[in-house]
Amino acid sequence: MTMALDREAARALDAADPLRGKRAGFALPDGVIYLNGNSLGAAPLSAAARVGRLVRDEWARDLIGSWNVHDWIGAPQRLGARIARLIGAEADEVAIADSTSVNLYKLLVAACTARPGRKTILSEPGNFPTDLYIAQGVAATLGDRTVRTVEIDRLCDAIDADTAVVLLTHVHYKSGHMLDMAAITAAAHAQGALVLWDLSHSVGALPVDLNGCAADLAVGCGYKYLNGGPGAPAFLYVARRLQAELVSPLTGWMGHDAPFAFGDDYVPATGIARFLCGTPPILAMAALEEGLAQFDDVSFDDILTKSRTLGDHFIAMVEARCAGHDLELISPRDAARRGSHVSFAHPDAYALCQALIARGVVGDFRAPDAIRFGFTPLYTSFEDIWNAVEILERVLDERAWDRSEYRVRAAVT
Amino acid sequence: MTMALDREAARALDAADPLRGKRAGFALPDGVIYLNGNSLGAAPLSAAARVGRLVRDEWARDLIGSWNVHDWIGAPQRLGARIARLIGAEADEVAIADSTSVNLYKLLVAACTARPGRKTILSEPGNFPTDLYIAQGVAATLGDRTVRTVEIDRLCDAIDADTAVVLLTHVHYKSGHMLDMAAITAAAHAQGALVLWDLSHSVGALPVDLNGCAADLAVGCGYKYLNGGPGAPAFLYVARRLQAELVSPLTGWMGHDAPFAFGDDYVPATGIARFLCGTPPILAMAALEEGLAQFDDVSFDDILTKSRTLGDHFIAMVEARCAGHDLELISPRDAARRGSHVSFAHPDAYALCQALIARGVVGDFRAPDAIRFGFTPLYTSFEDIWNAVEILERVLDERAWDRSEYRVRAAVT
């Protein structure tokens, strides 16, 4: 069992951390302990200069010629190849495009269409809402499909000959529970179903091995642990063996086999390019590329080890120092079953979260009663989490959260 | 008939141009006559600083809190309201979201679903390819719809009781031909069909009056005459009277009635917000907002007058000075039927276009045989077009385009 750290021990862990040098690559404001990189990653220090250069030295100077001169046109695949390394995929299996939600729609429709006799999209209740919403939109569009949700511990048994696709988030957005990608994928394949993994809450914080799990399809977010900036474009993965079979419903010109031939009939491109749709968002991609560059010289073993150690120590400290304050751990205690964030339930979670933010500890609230604390291995330090628990303990001891001003709901929670 | 300008007359027109002060707001490189703002608008001078500030002073400093503090969450509607003014819409009828192609898909599916007994999406052959491709993707997804194309001069007669939606581009991407939005919309309504207008090649260069035409639906591009930057997010318009009836198939969380309640079931938001999908791309929106700011103190009469006068003079100069060189006008001669670009066919259009670009005159090639010259009223001057024709005349007289190096095709043409 992990013992609660004291400050000196936390500093010693930081001094021994092989990733300690990475923090200097990020802008982290003084006085803030940022435990919300799982929602919006911090800004790489190089990002402001990069987007400024893109505007001044590419767009403003070379104008339309930049699509060729600066290889803007290759950005979706060039960045895709960088992400492939983070998720156990081949470079030609990943592309950057659109948002996570739009990519979910593309791949769900393509998967359902490729399994025409199977009428069910299977997921779990409480999955990240946009995943369920998009699945419902797919069912509504196609007309003859149903979205079925089954509690995760019975989900594999519910996969059957009617299951077209299983839609799951690798790490649960609220609880941090990490699913067994290999086992669930195998169970789905045994029944002839496809699996679509949402990697939004794992990519960049934990190693993912899509090809090692014989995965079919995946999507993921660019602005959480990948630090691509607010609303950064997302990515999609289609296993090479499925690329010829699947066709996107969003048949935009960038997915055409010859987009500049300007013919009237859609012909899907060969390979991953057929899952592109509109003109790629070049400014946003430049920022995302700076986020991805932070992973260039990083060991994934180090990322995994640090993610788990941060979580273990955080749980141990909270439980040792904040006992008797109605905090209940809702994340798995076993680090091997947990992503890189830890959540606690609290009867007044919203106000508690606001009181912490007012004191510089930035986690977030998730309805109805959870506080999440996210640990980004590239920049969260052990001293950060020691300080965070120090402040949390004081806020609880003093009931400092129990003020009406902390109950005013903001537009974005 | 417009007489061919000489240089002094061109300068006199510039001196009298009420929009002459707007050019100073854009970065236009020395030695370049940029006649391609219809493909990628020039960079506002303020754009680099703005995106740098967004990264440094919002994302890096206020992190996740920026969604509230800097009203990132309101950006899709705030920018939508600015565009509304350019297209004759109410502020609550327009939002920024996704790409033009994705927005076309949303509105086409929503329109078809709202007209279930009608099986045809009607368009014209040679419409902008992504419009036709997306329509084909919609038909493939829905299963029971057909895309029918009819030459534009017979299109109104082809609208019938089976037409769900008429899909047309207001200004044709190649020819520059501008359609009669009011007449076609009325003809469609007389048959009970909806109309979806693609404004990509008109918005920002010509006044558009959607509400004056009783228009139903529209989409448009952010990176052409709106100068929002490469791959800028697009906009969509849904007439207020249709907003409750239509539902997007792309039911992402940002279109939910309560996105932060994190419920399992999709409930569409009231109003234009239901057509949002994923997390809005904030960096790209900041650049687009700088593009939109260039229109703040501009008269639309001035924009229209200048667009037409530039086009008329360009045609007159080319025809007077480049006769006998196989250039054939393929745009309408009548400015009232023309958008803000002028195209000529030429037997070796690709090489001619490359030779012009090598000499600083940037138009573009459109397969198989067209050269387009776009006039952006905010920054194209009369002396620009005089200089462009001067260079064009020389390239043709000297057959300077007839070199193998100008026939090497680039990835993006």
C-alpha cells in the first residue's frame, strides 16, 4: 500500500523523475496547481510563437501557395503519423480531422454500414455523453439501428450476432476506470462485431496499443493530454485491413480520390485519406503539432509509471489527510485499472471544486457529484499533488467551500 | 460598355474608392498581385497578434477557466451574429461550426428528414464538387434518396413534388455565375421544397439577403472573402421558422440542450445551437474574428459597386489587350449576374496560370481549362488589375507560359 507523502518525499520523487525536464516546455501560471490537463491541456511554450509564425510567414506571405510550399495539404496525415506512435498504430492508419464527435459519427456509420445485418450499437450507460449522443444520431439517421447500453461488467456477455459495433471509451471520463481493450476487442470479434474505441481520456497519458489489441477503429481528442489547444482538431484511426471496406458518410472533397480534378462524382480516396472531409484547419493543426512535439523524446514506460505513481500517491494522501469529510473515491484503487485522473464523490462537489479553484487548485466538477483531478505526466509534479492535498485538507477542515458564492453555476462547469 | 483603363485612370479610380483605406488592414506581400482571395483570403494584419494573445493571455494563463472568463463557449454564436449582418440574417439564425462540408451534411440530412415523402436532392451538374459529394453521401446514408442534377437553366422547371431540397451555390466556383436567389427560392417553395444555399463564393464580396429572399438554409466558408485563415471554421444559417423543426444528424454534445448536465440521452438545444456538434475550435475562431472585424465599418453598397466595377474593367482590359490569344470569357459579362471573380478558358490554362504566378499574378487554375481571377473589394485595387493585365498581355505575347516547368502539377492546384 502506498504511504502518504510528506513534502520532502514529494520533492525527492520529482528530483528522480525521468520526465522532470518536460515541464519546462509548458506555460504554467504561477500560483496555479493545474490538475485539469485531462480537460484542456496546458499550452506548450512554443505554441504562441508557432501560430504567430504560421500567420506571418506562411499564410500572410505565401498565401494560397502555402498549401504546397509549406505542405499544409499533408498536415492531416503528417500529424496523424505522430499520433500513431502514441497509440500503437501504423503511420498510415491515423489522420487528423474534424472533432471527436464528427469522427465518431463517420466511423459509427461506416461500421454499421459494413455490418448491414446487425442492428445494434452497444455501449455502456454513463459513457462520455457525446459518444452516446452521436450513437443516437447515427441510429436516427440510419433508421433501422438501435443504441443499447449495458453495464460494463455485463457488456461482453451482451455482444451477440446482432451487434454491429461496440462503442466504448477506453478510460471513463468521470471515474477514470480503464477498460481492458484487448479482452473486449477479442470478445467483440468472437461475435463478428467491430469495436470503436474513444481514446480521448487516455491518449498522451497512458500508452495505448491498438494494433497489439487487434483494434478496429478509434477516435480521440487533441486538446486534453495532447495539449493541442482549445477545440483542437481530433484524430481517427482505422485499421489498415478495414480501410478499403469502410466508407465515410461525410464524403467531403478532402476524402476524394482526386480532390482537385473537380469531378461531379464522389470516389473515395485509397487509405486513411477517405475519412477526411472538409479543408483541414491549418492554424489549429500548427498548435496541435507543438503539443505533439512534447512527446518526441519521451519514453512511454516513464509516462505510464509516472501517471500511476501520481494517482496512487494522490489517493493515499487524500485518504490519510481528508478522512471524515465525506470524500468517496470513485476511481479504481488499482492503478492498472485506472487512467490518469482520480475522482472523488462529495455531497457538495460543485462548491468544493469552486473553493479549490479559488485557491489555485484547478480540478473540475462532473455532474452530479464528482470532482476530478487529472495528472499529466509531462508536467504534473509530485510537489503539485502534495500542495493540492494540503489545500484540499484546509478547505475541508475549515468548511471553506460552504459559501453561496461557490454555488453559482458557470456556463461551462 | 466599359472602356479599357489606362494606368492613370486606374489610379484615379483607386483614389476615389471609398474602400481604399481597408487595404491597409491586410498583409499583402510586395511584388504580388493577389487575385485569389476567393480561394484563400489574405491575412488581416491583426491576426498574428490576436492568435498569439489568445495562446499567451487566454489559453496559457487562464487555462480551462477561459471557457467562461473569455467567453470561448459563446464564440460560435458571437461570430455567427457578425456574419448574420453580411448575409441578411438575424443574429440568432447563424452559428460558426465545423467545415462547410460537414455543415452541408447536417442541413441536407435535416432537410430531407423534414420532408420524408420527397426523395430527391436537386442540384446542378458542375456545382462545387464537395456540395455534390456530400449530397451523394447523404443519399447513401439515408438509403432512399436520390441526387438529381439538372442544368441550371432548366432547374426551376425540374422542382416538383418529389424534391425535398434544392442544393445550389449562390456564385458558381468556376464560372462566377450568380444565381437569382429570390426567384429560385420562390420556385422551390411553390413546390413545397426547401433550398440550401452555399454562400462560399459570395459572402464577404457581395451583399447577400437571405431573409429578403425568404431563404431556408445556408452554409458558407470562413477562409475565402471572410479572410478567416486556412481551413477556418465555416458557418451555417437556419431560418428561425425552421429551427424547431430541423434536427442535426450530428448530435454532438455542443448541440445538446444541457451539455454540462452529462445526461445519457440527446435533447437538441433550442435555436441555432442545436446545429453545433463538437467543442468549438477557439484558435481558429480568433483568426476568423479578425477577418470579420474588417467588415465593421464597411458599406455593402460600396462592396457591391467595387466588386462589379473591378470585374467589368478586368474583362474590358483583357479583351482589349489580349485578343487573339485563345482566352475565352466563361463568366457572365453582365455584372449583375456575376460574383466577384472572373474566369477565362484557355487551351493551356494550367501552364498559363503557373507562368502568371511566377510573375507575381496569383490567380488559380480550375480543371480542365479555366483560370480564375478573384477580386476582393476590401483589398484589390484598380491598379492591381491594371498591372495584372499588363503582365498577362506580356506572357501571352511572348508565349512565356509555353515551358515544360509550368506544366508540373502541384498537389494543390
